[in-house]
Amino acid sequence: MEVEAATTQRQPCKNAITTKQQQQQQPSTGRLFRSPLLVVNFVLMVVGSACGPLLLRAYFLRGGNRKWLSSLLQTAGWPLLLAPLCFSYSSRRRQREVEDDGGGAGAAATPLFLMTPRLLVASAVVGLMTGVDDLLYAYGLAYLPVSTSSILISTQLAFTAAFALLLVRQRFTAFSVNAVVLLSVGAAMLGMNAGGDRPAGVSRAQYCAGFAMTLAAAALYGLVLPVMELSQAHHAAARGAVTYTLVMEMQLVIGFVATAFSAVGMLVNNDFHAIPGEAHEFGLGQAGYYLLLAGSAAMYQCFFLGTIGAIFYGSALLAGVIMTVLIPVTEVLAVMFFHEPFNGTKGVALALSLWGFVSYFYGEVRAAKAAHRRRHSDETPKPDHLDP
């Protein structure tokens, strides 16, 4: 991926602090969805969202039972970002040297990091929230089938919409409201059927706890997405630009803090000493155990990087919608690989989720066409302004 090419793209302010002139300069929805780097981040989200939960569920099914470890795996892949960040720094340094005609002053003045102290603190807070969210999700996935967990996680779109309205003044249409309502109804249906797909060896109390924790994880992540968007917007208002390199730096800090939070929990729970024994008794063998842990960390890092990139090129609500549309992929894979039950209630809930997704994007397409017509009518000269 051309990291340095991405740094030249600027993040539009999408909230109340955006000026009218900046709003008029924002790209249309049609151009937004044709952005190559948005497509790259969408692919990262697809890979991470489809493979991450399956690998983590396989960890529990094959004999793993360490909740703090599974929480750590969701952000432990943050060192993978060091390679593109080093490449970006080298590219910036070379560019400074060229601008200074080969002098050493420009290279010495090249900042190693682009983050401001304020953005660093904000990213650390988001990282702590992410660590708590990962723990809730890990507990839920330990007791729920992947299919049920995925549908419950889809309710984060409703929470994202509510928090986006409060924090970044996200504008809503009848179609986006309809999408939120449909997702909420789908989750309520699953709640009324709680326990109908309880895995073997899981008590009803554990199933209910997993159900509640997964919903809590969806609610907390629904808050995390607008907070990340708000942090980017405040930085754009103060400094004038948010680059993709800066977005990766934010994800690096978020991943580091969330991983440190989980590592402290592992120390308290004595998980580090238990890992060799768990690997020895793991159903896929010791090599399979460590490969599964490494694969889970890599897949979740793809997901989180794709998510923050979708916020950068679009909005928090767009990231939530993309996550929702990936539900059928995870559902089908879970049924194929784990032979999970897929009853009628799940089918209706899934249909409602997809209906909500289609409703949202239909509204976005209509809004884009209406905006295009308004711009076209504003650019068309009026008859009384024409020369006789």
C-alpha cells in the first residue's frame, strides 16, 4: 500500500466544528465509495471481520479458556504497523532532504511522529475503552455461537448512530433511522429466543452472561467509533489536516494501550504461566495453538486498521454500516466450519440486519443524487443573468 501517497489526502471535518466552506468542499458519496484507499480499508475489514471471530471461537472450542488472553489477541498485532510507519518516516525524510537540496537540516527536522500530545491522550483513552470492549467481547464469544454473537454485535450500528448524533452531529434520514430500528428489532428477537442455540457444556447462566456482555461490547464499540472520528475532526480543526500516516499512529497507540490493559489482566490472572500447559493440551497441538494465536492477532489488527481507515475516509456511521454488512459472511462461515445451528429466529434477525443495511445505503444513494442535482442547479446560469 502506498502509505506516503495516502498522507497527501486530507481528512474533511464532518461535525459541528466544520465550516460551511469546508462542507462544500467535501467529496460526494459517489466519489467517496470509489476511493482506492477506502476500498483497501474495506478489504481489511472484510478479512479481519470474517476470520477474527472464527479463529477466536476455534480457540475456545479446541480447549482454550483464557478470557484475558483472547482479549489481548484482539489488539496484540499492533507491532505490525511499525513497518509501514517506518516506511512513511523514511519517505518524509527523503522528501525533506530533496526540498532542502540535500542539506542535513531538513532531515534532522523531520518529526518521527505526527501526533500531538492532545491526540496522543485521546488515542490512549480510546485504547483503554477498546481494551474493556475486547474483554467483554471475549467473554461473550466464549459462551455464544459465532452466528449469535455476530448478529448481536451488529447492534453496534444503532449505538454508533446514537453516539454519532450526540458527539459529531451526524445527520440522519428516514432511511438511516429505519436501519437502526430494524437492527434493534433483530437483537430483541434474539434476546427473546435466548438459550435456544446454547452450545454444549455452556450453562444457561453463562449463556445469558455472554449475551449481556456481547451487547455491552456492541454498545461500547458504538461509542468508540464516534470518539475516534471526533478526535480526528478536532485535530483537523487545530492543525488543518489528518493524514493516513497519522491514522496509523492513532491505531498504534490504541492497540498498545489496549494490549497493555489486557496484559495486566493476564498477569493478575496468572495467564502467562498457564499458556504452555494450555498449548500442550490444545486440540490442534502446540504448533496449531501458537499459529492460531498469531493468526487471530493478525486478523484483528486488519479489522481495526480497516475500521479506523473507514472512519478517516468516511465516517463512524459508515464504518458501523460496513461492519453490519459483513455479518452474513461470518454467519455462513460459522455454519460451515463449526456446524452451528441456524434456526428461524436467527434467519429473521439476519434478514432484518440486511434490510437495515440496504435501507441505509439506499438513503445514502438518494442523498448523493439530491446533492448532485442541487449542485448542478446552482451552477446552471439563470435566464435573467444571461446576456441579451
